[in-house]
Amino acid sequence: MNHIKAFGAKANDADLEELTIQRRELLPTDVHIEIDYCGVCHSDIHQVRNDWGNSKYPVVPGHEIIGHVVDLGSEVKNFKKGQVVGVGCMVDSCQECHSCEEGLEQYCENGMTATYNGKDKHLGGHTFGGYSENIIVDEKFVLSIPETLDIKAVPPLLCAGITTFSPLNQWKVQKGDKVGVVGLGGLGHMGIKFAQAMGAHVVMITTSPSKAEDAKRLGADEVLISKEAEQMKKHANSFDFILNTVPVGHDVNPYLNLLKRDKTMCLVGAIEPLKGVNGGGLIVKRKRLAGSLIGSIAETQEMLDFCSQHNIVSDVEMIDIQNINTAYSRVINSDVKYRFVIDMQSLKN
Amino acid sequence: MNHIKAFGAKANDADLEELTIQRRELLPTDVHIEIDYCGVCHSDIHQVRNDWGNSKYPVVPGHEIIGHVVDLGSEVKNFKKGQVVGVGCMVDSCQECHSCEEGLEQYCENGMTATYNGKDKHLGGHTFGGYSENIIVDEKFVLSIPETLDIKAVPPLLCAGITTFSPLNQWKVQKGDKVGVVGLGGLGHMGIKFAQAMGAHVVMITTSPSKAEDAKRLGADEVLISKEAEQMKKHANSFDFILNTVPVGHDVNPYLNLLKRDKTMCLVGAIEPLKGVNGGGLIVKRKRLAGSLIGSIAETQEMLDFCSQHNIVSDVEMIDIQNINTAYSRVINSDVKYRFVIDMQSLKN
């Protein structure tokens, strides 16, 4: 058993502070990763604050992990010491159900093991995330990071990236499609980059005119201010796909109204109840409202390779772990462009 | 100009009574149909009562029309005198937009012309439906009725039938699929018959245990009582497709929970706002909520041919037009199995 240094919250409403956690001994198919960088996801804050009512303390967050391999189990085939690797939102799944057999571990029928606050099959208790010195993960859940990418800016690809890439990929967004991205935050900024790289005509849809300039810098062809009735009317029934990254329950009807017949809006953020979805809005033009959860390990690797090909990384602001509580406040105030990444070297200070 | 006898409501809250309406002179591509039978759709009642706020009086309802050809315009190619034909929910569309060009007149970008309470392009004012002696319709909107079918029981196929056939057809329901039909009324009873004929394992989903026996008679393999939490849990994540025929806004979350990953529930009745749709319920297994509106003329003909092949008609109760107000009360109380059909011969009394 390894005792290591980490940062986490010991109770609901507590600030994050230094603490000690345990990692398991290396198993034959395990990869031992020393963590170099870890992204800060909004869901880290939800878990630390027990917003979803299922947190287990201490919570050590972090599921956008980039590091390098320091040790390998005897049976590991696909990684070597020193290699730069990543770990995203999952560290295990049952590997037996039909979803796992189809290579869709994120939809594991028996529940995938979340990187933190998941059920730890090896040590009992719950899993601890990437705000820590190292992590030990079965090689099936380890990603290869293309060497061409600036690795400081890669961590958010493992959650914000795959969460937006997967629906664009599954719904086969292609050259010439008119694609809307609702909401410009950690997820939205990646959605714009991917849709643009896939050849779509990208429309950033936002309530905030102040975000227009940045949206265009990120690759949006147009910006649609959703509070402007005339603009919304002009774009009615014209979108081939809409990626909705709004992280809370909201009124989706104005966005559904933007879709062409037979087209889909996919939710990736709002897990809460949506305000009265208008049945008629779906019926009258055979529209579809869907959801999507992160992506599989194979699709995450596909996304990383796509990023390498198109030179895509996240827009990040680097912080030391000692500033994590301030960073959380800034995330809540949408005061970050567009993702904080912790330089985990700072944990050694 | 022809002045003919009809039954309709002269104002909101008024009973239906005998009145006189006009039909246009026969145009070269028109079919003149003497009406033999007309189905009573729940939306007839909504329109008569102005529930949707867009009714124009007098309202002469009726969009499930079966009759025989008595005259033909000089350019009509596909029909002959004496032939049994049908007219459903539409009598015209722009024929120019991309939806019309794709053969999807029900989604006409300029608005299809509803059989009643639509905008009459020829006479001005609004269109009058099938509770009348005859109707004159462009041949593009006339259906051929297979001779093998009992024509008294055919009228509801033209609305309740196509409304349920189309989504089952579009989402490619096939042998072995587990298909749920929510709600057992005019639409639901047709949904069961079609899904069964397509080879699906059909589960009737209802709040009323009293409907179980009849559902099985109609072709359901199982009946799931949606108020029984244990039963609902047993069927969670197991359906390939759900056809939701509930005609009013309701809580769709328990039904979405029944779908397998990546599968769809399609609304065909509820045009009103739905109670807080749970975003998480869509996200966690990449599920889809969709809607569908009647069907195209081509697909309606396809359905009629499917009915002939599988010997499918509606379960109907025949009435005289003089009993229409009583029939409306019984529809509202769900006291009909499963559709009233008016014998239009009674209008001559």
C-alpha cells in the first residue's frame, strides 16, 4: 500500500487542503502514473460541495489527468516507462455487460468506476482523483497522448473534450453542416473547435453579447444572441445539429425551434429537469432531443488522434494546487478562459 | 359553386348542428368524392371547442374520410368513377418547398392545408371537413383504399393509423424488437396492431389495469402498469422503441427510463409542455425523445397497403351524424373502443 500526498475536501463546505491517501500495489495489468497536470472540471466543484447528494469524503477530485509512466505491471502491453499518458473520467468498468462488450464502458450496465468518488474495487471505499501525486490504473483505461500536443493544455480534452467530441462524432457532423453550440464555457469552447475542424459552419449560441469576439477567435463563423427574438426567428428551422452545453436545467424550446426537421439537439451538461419541453415543438417537425455522456476509451483515443491531426488543445490557465479554492470561486463566476489546469509539480512544494 | 349539407359548430361551446357549406367547382386535377363514412378524431373536439385557440367558425370537422368517386377533373390520372377512396388530414401543400419535394407534405415549410380549419386557397376563408355530403380534393391528396378491407373500419387509419404507423416505420421497428405503446385509445390501439404486425414484442404501457385484457386481444404480448414501481423497475432499460400516444402534457421520465441505450421514445399526441424532462435521463444512456406528425401521402398509401396485407383495420363503433354531440362526450370520457365512425348516409335523413 502506497501512502501519497493529495489535495481534497474533508467534508461538505470545507476548503480543499493537503491530505494523505492510499493507492493500491501495482497489479499485473496496471500502469503507475506520476501526475504532471490535472484539469479542473465544474463537476469537481459539484462533488466537493455534494451538490448531487452522492459525495463521499474526503473527496479528492480530478478526472482530467496527464502524467508519465513510472512503473508497469508484468502484463502491460501497450505502454512504456516515461511515456506521456492520460486518465479521464473512468478507471474501470465491469468488462462483461453488452455495453462494455460493445466498447462503450461509459454506459456500463453495472456502472463504470468513476475516477474519483467511484466505488474502489481493490481497496474498498471510494476512488481518489488526480489532485494527487500519482494514480494506478488498469491499462485499458489509460490513454496515449500524441507527442505533438502541448501537454499542459491537454488535460481538459479528457472530459470537456470527449464530452463534446463524442456527440459531434456520433451524429456524424460533417462539412457544410450548420452546427450550433449553446453555451461558451469549458465544454462549449471545445465544441466550437471540434465542429470547426469537422468542417461545419459553426454558430455560437449565447445569451451574452460579450462572448462574441472570443467565440469567433475560437472558430465560430457566426454568433447568435439567444435573447434577440429577431435573430432567433431568422435562424429558425435551419440547424443540422445543436450541441447544448448549458450545465443546468433551462428552457430548451427556443433552441429546439432552431433545428431543421428530423435533426437533433444533444444535451451534454444539464442533468437536471428541463423546463416544460414543448411536445408540439418535437412533433411538428419530427425533431429529436437527446443526451450524451463523455465517450468510450476507444473514442477518447480517436479524439486525441483527431486533436493531433488538427492541432487542437484547450485554452487553459495554469495554477498551483495551493490556489485551488480561489480557482473554484472563479469557475463558479465563469471567470476562466476556459479551463484551469493544475501544475501538479506544485504539490511537491 | 356547390352548396351542400354538413354538420358543424357555429361557435365555441356550441353543439354541432346541420348547416350549409360551399365546395368549389371541379378543377382539372380534382376528384369529387361523395362521403360514405367519416371517423371522429379527438382533435375534432379540440377544434370545435377552440382548445388550441386557432379555430374558425363554423367548424365542420372530419379528417378521416372514406367515400367513392362521383366525378373527375379532366386531367386526373389515377382514379376512376365509383372507386373507393380516402382523404386524411391534409388536402393541399405548397408543392414547392424542400419538404414537399422530398414527398413529406405534412412538414410543408409553407404549411400544409388541413382538411378542415385550414386556409382555403380556392374559395378563401377556411376549409370544411368530412362531416358533410361530399368533398373536392386535388388527386395528389386522395388515397386508394384496398378492396380487401372492411371500409366502415378504414376511416381511422387515415389519422390514428398513419400517426402511429409512420414513427414505427421511420424508426424501423422490426421482428424481435421490444416495443412499448403508451396509452390505449384511438392511436394506441392502432399502435399495438401495427407493431405486432411488424413482428415486434409489444408491451402495452398503461395506468389502467382494466385495459389489460383488451390490449392483449388487440395484439399486445404483455401489459405494463405504469403505476406499479416494481414492474417499471423490472422493465427499465429494456425497450427498443416506445410510441407515446398520451394526448396531453405528462411526466415522460418514467417512460424514458424504460428505453435501452441509444433508443427513442416518440411522441405523437402530446403537443403541450411536458413536465420537467430529466436531462440526466437522456444523458446517462444517450437516449432520445422525438416527435412525429401524421405521415406523408405516400407513406399513408404504404400504410393502407400494409393494412391490406396484414388485414388490419380499426376497432370502430358506428353512429349516425345526429348522435355526434353524445359521441363527443363519450370520447372525452374514453368511452369508445376505439373510434367512432359516422355513417354519412344518415346526413340524408
